[in-house]
Amino acid sequence: MKSICLKIGVSAPVDKVMSAVNSLEGLANWWTDDVSGSTKEGKTIAFRFNGEGPEVRVVKDEKTQVSWLLTSGPEEWLGTRINFQAIEEDNENVLYFQHSGWQEESSFFHHCSMKWAVFMLSLKEYIDSGKGRAFPNDIKITSVGF
């Protein structure tokens, strides 16, 4: 199984970091502005990009860690997991991101690796300044589409 793993450092407290990844308002400010559902454990969150997108079931909702299981969306995402974990380190707080369970390193895997990096930078901007670059205002990495 393949994983996309990223790490960002922020100066904000851990509770602010986790609110950005575990509230509908937070998610709408850095990933996509079209998000609905509930971030509570056992519930579903829907993310839409031009009317389409994945749905996740929240499988872990803790003070410093959130984990989602992808239940609908792109075929290669089905059954994969997205994890966020905030850790206080020496001079900054760190958010670890992992999208795990990919079957192979396909073209879509490589695309998503870059897009996750784009969205993690958007997340960092949102945490640090209060304004991220959620879809549709994200940095585009292809000349067509998402």
C-alpha cells in the first residue's frame, strides 16, 4: 500500500490547528468551499468540487488526531484513509498529514500528491493568517479541470 505523507509547521496552538481540520468552517477555508455533513466520529462529511467529490466517514475524532475513511468519490480513493495529527514540538506546532491505503502509484496518485501539497499550504495559510485558498480559489496544477 502507498501513502502520501506531508508535514507543516505552524505557530498557532494545537486546538486552533485541529479546528481547521475538524470543523466544517475550517475545512471550507482551506480545502473546498462546498463542504457539508458532520465532523463527529461515526458521521459523514461531503466535499464537493464543481458538484462532485468524495465523502468520508469520521473514524477518529480526538483532541490531537482526526482520521477519515473514504467511502465515496474517485475509485482509487475508496477504502483509503486520511489522517491529521497535531503535535507540539520544540519551537512550533506540527501537523502531520497522511493519505494512506493507495493500491498503486498511478498517475492519479501523483496528481493527488501534488494537490495535497497545494491544499496543505492553503491550510497553513488559513491557520497562520485566517485566510486559505480553498477550491475554487486554489492553485491549479493542470491546465484543465481540477
